[in-house]
Amino acid sequence: MPVRQTLSKPDIQISYLEWNQGQEPLLLLHGLGDHALVWSSLGDYLAADYHIVAPDMRGHGQSSKPERDYSFESAIADLEALMDHLGWTSAHIVSHSWTGKLAAIWARQNPKRLRSIILVDPIFIWKMPSLFRVTFPMLYRFLPFLKSMGPFVSYEEAEQQAQQLKQYQGWSSLQQQVFQAGIEQKLDGSWGSKFTIAARDGIFEAVMQVPGFTIPLDTPAIFVQPEQGLNRQNWQIQPYKTYLKNLRICQVPGNHWPFLTQPEAFNQTVAAFLAEHR
């Protein structure tokens, strides 16, 4: 079982889960609106061979939730401070969805930090046209997983909504734990996600402004492509083929959250790739 730890920085606190049985450094980065516990199955599966850390990114979970500064620079600074705190000079990186773009940016800015990259159905790899910003309110309503933010009048209403979402298909004990850890009762008595509106808006703004790829990267990488994920067309995957010179693409069952909906096959895929790059 992982242990909950906290890193205090001058500006914020970063909460993280740590599996400390193995030696090889492995950093697990969740996607937008999620939190560290989504990696609990993978962490348990790999714990004997890896020193694993899964942070709640700023604005998420039990980490601090500032009103501003959700830039990629700040997120990467958080992660490098965490690695320094752990005594890691480099680590293997598993990144999901939005943090797939973060990993690409990090790899070109400071490639020595990343031993390998596992991209789990990444999104928004390109810089977006500024006109796209006006569609954000519509996008917030369209993206199903953001419906879990609330507010809800009761816990029961929030749970009923969660069971309709793709990341909770099957409603396993793991999925229930993830849902319960990501929700809280607010001061007015309503229920809602620990993920904040400020974080949502700030991350979308950063995603719009910063391109993921600008130069070729030699970091060993695997693109984990769920059969029912967001990246199903060749044009979506082509940028990764173009810029990641040491890339493998591997299909797995499940949707955008294969580590929650099909964890066994996902865990095996990640373990096999990591074993080749230890």
C-alpha cells in the first residue's frame, strides 16, 4: 500500500503517494481533473521493482489550489522539486492525457530528467489558435469527465453522476475508491470535486498557448493507445511519430482511462516497456 506524503514548497504544498519498496525511480502523472489514486493498481503492480511516486498535481486532490499560475513551467518546477526532494536525478515518466503534453515539453526543456516516457492517450499536443479560447465554456460543458466537478446537492447525486462517466465504467472497487477520494463536501453543504475551477481554466489556458513538440526527441517513449480512446486516427498520432525518434505504439483495451477500466492489460503493457529500459 502506498504512503501519503507532503512536499512543502515556498508557494504551495504537493501531496503525493509513495511506494518505496523498489529502487528504480518512476513518476506517475495523472490527467486533468484526476488525482494520484488513479494509479493505485499500477503502483501496486510495479512496487516490488520501482520506487514509485504519484503526485496530486497543483489544483488537484490534496495538493494546494492556488488561484493562478497553472503554467507548464510551474507544473514542471513542482515535479523537479519533488524529484530533488526524493534524491532523484532522473525518472521514468508515466503521463496521462494533459500531462502527456507536459511530459513532451519537459523532455525538450530538460531531457536528462526523463529516462523514458509512457504517454497514455495524450491530448492537445499542438499549440491551439487563440480563437479557440472562446469555445472553452462550451468545451467545459461538452467534456463528460468535467461533469463530475459539481456542484451536487448530495453525495448520492454526485455518485449517480459518476457512474455514468467513462472512467467509472464497471464501477469496480478501485473506481469507487478513486471517486470517493476526489470529492468533498463544500462549506455551503454541497458536494463537488477537489479539482478547482481555477485549475481547470489555468490548465486549458496553458495548453492553448504552448506547443508540445518543437524539436525531435530521443527519449525512449511508448504511446499507449486505448481501443476506445481519443487517439484513433493516424493524423492524431502522426506528430508523435514525427518528433519522438525512439517511439513504440501499443494498443490496449479500454477507453481514455485504461488504468481504471482495464487495469490488468494496462499494467502488463507498462511493465513490459519499463523492463526494457531499466
